[in-house]
Amino acid sequence: MGGEKDLEQLKREAAAKAKEAAKKRQAEKAAAEAGGTREPVKEESEKATPANEEDDLAKKKAAAVAKAKAAAAAKKAAMQQGAEGEAPGNEEDDLAKKKAAAVAKAKAAAAAKKAAMQQDTAGEAPGNEEDDLAKKKAAAVAKAKAAAAAKKAAMQQDAEGEAPGNEEDDLAKKKAAAVAKAKAAAAAKAKAAAGGAGAGDDEKAKAIAAAKAKAAAAAKAKAAGSAKTGGDAEPDETAKPSINQPFLDKYTKVIEKHLGEGVLEESYINKLSKDVPTLVAKRDSYFKVAEFLKYNEQLSFDYLSEIHGTDFETHMEVYVHFYSYKNSQSVALKVKINRDQPEIESLQPLWEGANWPECEAYDLLGIKFTGHPNLNRIMLGEDWVGHPMRKDYEPYDVEV
Amino acid sequence: MIEDLLYSSPGWTNVGIFFLLGAALLMVVLGFVTYAILAERKVMGFMQLRHGPNQVGGRWGLLQTVADVLKLLLKEDTIPKLADRPLFILAPIIAFAPAFMVLATIPFTDRFQFADIGVGLLYYIAISGLTTIGIVTGGWASNNKYALLGGMRAAAQMVSYEIPLVMSVVGVILLAGSLNLNEIVEAQRSGWFIILQPIGFIVFLIASVAELNRAPFDLPEAESELVAGFHVEYSGFRWAFFMLAEYVYFFAMASLTTVLFLGGWLPLPFLGFIPGAVWFALKFSLVIFILIWFRVTFPRIRADQLMEFGWKVLLPVALANIFITAIVKQLFFM
Amino acid sequence: MIRTEEMLLNVGPQHPSTHGVFRIVLKIDGEIIKEATPVIGYLHRGTEKIAEDLQYTQIIPYTDRMDYISAMTNNYVICHAVETMMGLEVPERAEYLRVMAMELNRVASHLVWWGTYLLDIGAVSPFLYAFREREMIVNMLNELSGARLTFNYMRVGGVKWDAPEGWIEKVAEFIPYMREQLKGYHQLVTGNEIFMNRVKGVGRYTKAEAINYSLSGPNLRCTGVKWDLRKNEPYSIYDRFDFDVPVSDGGDAWARYQVRMAEIEESLKILEQAVEQFPKEGAILAKVPKIIKAPKGEAFVRIESPRGEIGCYIASDGKKEPYRLKFRRPSFYNLQILPKLLKGENIANLIAILGAIDIVLGEVDG
């Protein structure tokens, strides 16, 4: 575990460096565009960037396995990129290259992509002017994978066509030359390039990773770093907020705005559970919150994935996991209820899918769901004595 | 020889002879049923990547059905407590008797026939309809909901498909100019009715499968829906009677198809040296095989679709066939 | 005087087409269903209660017995939940073995569905054809895990057994063979007029209903929701494979049939890529402590089983046994829509609708 943390640290550092380099380069380019005379502009733009930094879309592609034919497309894309703005940033390129050598295992790249993707969906501010070119070339050995994810990420981004009026030309490309078997998944790259050019924003982070090397490194860290919406330009090394933090913030903000301050007992990111935003509602506002989660347009959690109860001895807890097909987001809603008189409103009127699971919770834990149309002992039958999933359950036996 | 007996003056000798002949035919039919079941299981087995029976009676499982029947005989005879006892006992007999009766008119060869009556075809169709009563009675008397549903389905299905069945053979009757099965066969010397009556044949084939309650029309005993349908409460030899009735009908219907559309015992051109009985057996086996093939291939049709198909498709087609046949006959055969 | 009355018909718990001990009480008028009340619980074994006294590794065999048609995915979901909590990285070779096992099992599961569904509809032969191919898969999984049905193959941090000599080749050989057989399946069944009549428009529901009733898997995808956890929330190494998520928009049994058949092909695609990329060597089990303890806290993970979204919730107090274990069992959730679908249908359609939902009773009852 400790080792892994170190790794993460390393990654983050690497990312920070890469980012800085990219920024510098971008500024340089701006300067070059201005004729190379106006130094202050550079300064200015550098100062200005932090605010926008986090918004910049970083598309990262982990090129991996995939067909050889893709290689050609990749080359083409690379050339295009080169023509666009290679000159002003040679040192950075070198730097990036070095960094990317550390980039490893394709799966790391995939993770980066995922992160990037998520960030994209978070909604970016328009009006960036930065020109973040960071090309990274890494040697990719062997069966590198994750082309699919890359493709998906790119496609999603293109499809979303986010942030109208973007003029940024944020190219962050990490290219990994594929050694050995590496059949670069460059088709995806080409696709993204085409789409990006059309949309006007052209930021790409192509990470083609070296396989088999263990350190996941730069790409991941960078993605994580850029995902931050905090406003500070540098990813801080200490506490890395989850990529789902903005969602949680959004949920709590919207809920508190509409339902008042005191409806939520607590809200946090559950790091153990794939960083799912978790809301703990107060007993009295549970139904209201659930209803709101379903019907609010910004939230619209139309799918109830799971509902069950747990006996924590001090209290009972109902855990509900929602999903929104509209926004592709998850949220967990919990509520603590009195153990001696476990009663809570039923969610069945909101989600039909809560019908049987609530019966199950009633059967096994004795939680009464008020407003449920047909609360019965679905598993054990009506004549069963006791609720087995309670921690103090004693099996009832007539003969004893 | 049987003809002579029919027209001779009645007496105990006649009765005895007829009884013996009847028993002999029953034995033949039982033998057929035994091996039809085996054949069906074997053919189905081969089509379904299985071996079929291969333990009892050698490699081909020749005694498997015999063993099965023996088992059925030894089985406890159960009658549900709340069943309508007399009807429950009567039902298998009502179902089986007509199945055996219809065999009397079928000409297996030009000489091997029990009763050469003038309205042989009509007799067959009329008598075969009686079995339905046995099935409905069985379904009702069992006092079981699945059985009742099965019995009701059987009644609806039989009534619906009897009509296209009859209508489809009207074309044959028109061309042959007779209801006598012998004459129908003789009328096919110039060409089998399967060629002259292709539409009639198809309608007849479909309707006959439905009449037989075989897949894809096995709704009355649809095992996946009604468990076993009308005979769900039957066991032992009473159940065997239903089974027997089913397979005797199988035998009879295949024979009738052969007689009506495949030229009965008539040989193919230039192959007249092969005896008629062999020809009949060959054609008959072909029909049997096709019916088994159906069963292996098709899913079951749904009750409402069955009705719709019977009334809205088969019946109009059969009626149209009658008209076309009449016109054709008027134009070319008069 | 003709008197008609409604009849109460008990279908199950012993019935050929309820796929186990599922019981449904029907109020019928003739053959038309007025009201249907499902009764479940006949196979409830209290897996979750038992699990509270077991160590994590000991729970795995119990998961085999929930969705016994597709035990690999069940194995996976609990391991995945514990791994997520512990932050364990699973060795690559193990991931590939897991994915291959799961996809093989998915194909097998869909084959069982295909066969039994047609058996329900009245065609016997497809069942035997499907089981011929399934037998091959089961044999392969047997070689891998030592069991044909209740595999108990996966462990927290990897898998129990490495692939035996020549196993990968067998899988590789199986893929084209299965593709060929699939063509045969389609020839035999897919275009059959009777079959189409039996399934088209039967058990139809809309996208909104499907989501509202918490349906998942093919039952959801048949309404046009392109949603597959393997694709949308990739776990394990599914993001490395190029495959499609088949959808259909009919929302009826026919659409579900199409989706499942297409899913077999997609699983074969994944298998093909997995065989190609399979690492020649490497560990099959991560370095895990002898006694696995999930950190204090709770986690809910969900993955895609052949029947839909199978989830596992673990609340841990840091001990070697889970404080509370809860499975989100897709069949249980999927079955909820049944009473709604059955209203006004006839008994033949009951079988066609129930079969198309594809339930496994071990999973429904938990």
C-alpha cells in the first residue's frame, strides 16, 4: 500500500512538471505569435492561465494494441501537429519525452483517459486561449492495450462539442512510438484529430505507453491534476481530491439550494467504493431528498440500482445507490434510522424498482417502509419469527 | 374375403371371425405403435444429437417400448380423490375406441381392407371427431385446472381444424368423384393428387398435424405451459390409452394422407413389380418421418394464433381450393 | 344458464417452465390472466447471513450458488468488491484469466437461456444444440477451475488456478467453432415464422418503464439503452477490448432475444482479443495477506453479469469477516416487472415473457 502511494506521488510530480512545461510552451507560442517582441504578454498570459488551466480539456489517448494500419494515420496526425506548432517548444518537447518514457503500462494511460473524460463532462469554461502543446513520445513495448477507451474518450468529447467559442488550441499530445508488437491505436488518434479540428479545440493528450513497465506515472497524474477545478494551477501534492468531488459539490449545492440547509446530515466521497459521491440524508428529509434526486433536472437520477438496509447495532441504515442515465453519474444515498422502531418512507412510489428490495429489507431486517403498497415478507414467509439479518437475531425453534 | 363376410348372413361364426380379425389388427396396430414410438425417439435422437433408446433390446433399443408398456401396466392406477370417477375411467376409452374404429376403412392395399364402404372418407372424419369428446371428458373429470385448460384447448382446436381438414379433401373428392377410399386411390392412376391438389395437400397436412395434437400444434398437452395438459392426472394404463389413441391416430392419419394424396398402394411408373404393400409402407413411412421432423423443428404455436391461423388462413385457402378445383375440373376433365 | 368464474391457478413452484422453484399465482378468466402474484423465496438460503460469519475467501463458494448459470461473474463481483476496498492491483495474467472465464461463462449462460427459452416455447431441439456448445465451455471451465458449475475459481487478488497447458489454444479453437454454430442457430430459429409470432410484441415495455423498474442487462438494452457496465464503467481490463454493446429498441421478447444473441458474438470478440493479448507468464495472484481484511468502511461495486447488473455491497468493520454483505441480484430486480407484463396476457405468453426475462431462481431468492 505504501509503495503505491509513493508511486502516486511520483506520478503527480511528473504531471506537475509536464504541466508546467506545457504552460511555458504555450505561453511561448503566444509570444511567438505576437512576433516575439512583447515579453510582458507572456507574463500576462501566464498569470491569466491559472484560472483557465483546469478547464483545459486534456484528451489523452492511450494508443495501444490495434491494427497496424492505424500507424499510418497516427503518423499523419503527428505530422499535422508538428506543422502546427512544433518550433516554439523544443525543450519542452524533450522534457516531455523524458517524462513519457516513464509512462508505462497502457492501462495507466487508459486510466488517464478515463479521468480526462470525466473531467470533460464536468463542464469547462469557454474562452481559453492557451495553447498547450505537450507531445510525449514513449516507447511502447509489446501488447499495450486500451485503445478502446481512448477511442471512447475522444468520441465522447467530440460528440459533446463542449464550450462554444473556444479558441484554445490546446494540444497536449503524448506520443509513444511503439516498439515491438505495438500496433498503435492511432486510428483513434486520427479520429480525434479530425473531430477536434472541426470543433476548433484541438487539445489532445496522447499517451502511448510503454507496456510492461510498472510505473504508471505521468499521464495518470496529469489527468488527475488537470481534473482539478480548484482554481490553483498546480496540482497540490498533498491531498488529492477525488475526480468525483465536483459532482458531490454540485449535488449538495443543488439540494441545499432547493431543500434548505439542513436536509443532509453529511456528504462525502466514498473512496473505498470507487469514489462514489455519498449523501447522508436526515431521517425526516430522506424521501424529499430522494424525490429531488429523481425529479431535479440537474440530477435526474432515474435509475435505482440498489436499495438495502444494514443493522449497525447503534442504528439501522438504508443504503440506496442511484444512477442517472441522462448524466451518467452515480450517487449513493444513505439514511440512518432508529433501530428500535425502524420506519422510513418507501421509495416505491418514485422507483418501481424499489418494490421487492424494500420487501426484502422488511423481511430480513424489519424495516417498515411506509407508503409501500404491498410490504410483505417476500423471502421467508409471513409466519417467520424474527428478522435474520439483525445482529441480535436468534433462530426461533418451537422445540427449544 | 372380408367383403363376402360383410354381406353374408349374420351368425356367431361371423362374429368370431370379425373378432379375431379385429384382434389381429389391434396386434398389428400395437406393433406399429410400439415401433412408431421407438422410431420417433430414434429419429428425434438423431436429429437432436442423442442416441435415443439403445439399451433394452440391443443396439437399436428394439424392446424399449415394450419395456415401457410393461412398466405402465405395472404402475399403480391412481384416480384423484376429487375426480369425477366414472367419467375419469370412461375418458381414455372414449378417446381410444374411435381411433381404432377409423382403421376399418383404410385400404392398405387393393385387397387388404376391412370395410370398403362407400363413404369411407366421411366415415373416417366423422368418427375421428369423437376422440375430442374423450379428451375433453378426461380434462374435465380430472378436476385439475391444467387438465381443464388442456381439454378446452383440445376442443377448440379440434373443432377449428376439422373444418379445413374436411374442406381440403373436398378437392380430392371432386376429382375422384367418390368418397370411397378405394376409388380415390384408383383415380390416382393417372397422377397422384399431391400433384393435382398441391394446395389441398398442404392444407390437409397442416390440419392433420393439428388434428393429431402434435408439435407445433400440441397445445392441449403443451408441457411447458400446462405441464401435461388434459392427461396430467392420468397415470399407468389409463394414460397409456391416451398415448395409444394418439399414436393410432398417427398411424391412421399417415395412412389417410397416403391414400388421399400419395396414391395409396400405387407404384411409381416402371416400378410396378414391387408389391403394393411395400409402396404403401414406403409412402406411409415418409409421411410419418415428415411429421416427426416437424416435431423436432418447430416451436409451439400460441392458442390464439392457432385459431386465427385455422379460421383466417387455412379455411379460406381450402375454400378457394374447392372453387379452383371445380373450375379446373369443369374445364379440363369433363 | 351459463356461469363463468375466475379461476385461481398456481403455476409453480413445481412447473416445467418456471426455471426452478418460482411460483406465480394467477387469476385467470379462461386463459387470460387478470392478475399475477409472484411468490418467491423457496430457494432462499440466507447467503448474506451466512457470509457474516465467514472470511472473504470462504464466501466465494456461496456466490457460486446464487446465479449458478453464471457463477464466474458472481465470483468476480465479491472479489472485485474486496479488491476495490483494499485498493489491490490484480496481476495482469489473472485479469485475463478472469475475463476469459467470465466471458466463456457469459456465452454458456446465454446458450442455456437460448436453449431453455425455446424449450419453453415448445421447440426441443435447440436446447440440445445449445447444450452441445455449452458442454464444451463447461469442460474448458472445468479444466480451469476443477468444477463444471460451481467454479469457486476467483480469489481476492487474482485467481486460484493458472490456465493448464493448451487451455488458451482450446479457447482459441472454440471461438470460430462457436461462431459457426451461431449461424446454425439463427438458421434454425431466428427466422422461424412461428417463433417470431410467439415473441414479437410479447412482453413489451418502454425505456422509461425499464429504467423505472430497475431492469438491467439485456432486459434494459432491449429498449434501446446502450448501457453495459463493461463499457460504461469499465472494471477489470474491459477497457482494453474492442467490442460493441448490442441494443435493440423493440422492448419485447424478440428484442431481448436479438440482444442476447448478439451478445454472444460480442463475448466471442472479447475472448478473441483476450486470447491474443494473453500474457505468456506472470503471477496469477497478487500479494495478499494470508487473512484478508477489508478496511473499515463500505463499498458498493457493480459489474455486468449475463443477466444484468450484479452488485456487491460490503460494510466492513476491519475484521476478516464482512460486517454486512449484500448482493444486488439482477434476476431479483428484473423479475419485479413480471406482474405488470402479465396483465391481460394468456398463459402461453406467461411462459414466453417469463422466459425472456431470463431469471435464475438461485439468484432471485439469494
